[in-house]
Amino acid sequence: MGCKMLEMSGEEHDRLVARSQFLTHTIGRILSEMEIESTYIDTKNFQSLVKLKKNTITDSFDLFSGLFINNKFAQQEGTYIMIEGSIDRGSGVQRRVDANITYANEKGMFR
């Protein structure tokens, strides 16, 4: 695996990340909440979903929430609705995300 440096504005970077990384991590978290696992009758597409879940769930929740909280384009892409459904309502994580969203709104980060 390698890395290629690309020159772009911060805004372009954030817009691309909102579409790719945040969506990928959100779907992975939702699949984790659904507790999907491999079975002996999996299709190739389902195997890809299981792999996506395994790849994203090992990343910290701070990375996942940061992709949303610190990127105004993630909300503009309609991803706010997805994060709402993928977090356990009674958890400390939900309270932390709610506090971060409130802070970001107060600071005008989503405008």
C-alpha cells in the first residue's frame, strides 16, 4: 500500500471526506449494530459488507464522530440522520456526540 500526496484546498478535502470516509464509517457502524457476521451462504456483496464492518469498527469512535462533528459538509450531505440511528441512545458516547453537536452549532460550524 502506498500514499499519494494531492494538492487541494481544505474545503475540497472536507467535501470529499464527507462523501467517502464518513459514509463508509457510518455504514460500517450500522452494520456492526446489526451484528452481521459471515455465514456459509454469503454472496460476494455480503462478504464485502462484513469486511467493511470489520475494517471500520476497529477505528476509534472519536475518529468516526470527528468526521461528522468537524466537517460541515458531512451534515450537508444528509449524514446527520444516519449518525442518529447508529448510536446507542443511553450510552456515554451519545451524550458526548450530542455535546459536540451542540458546541459545533453554537460556534456556527455547520453554517
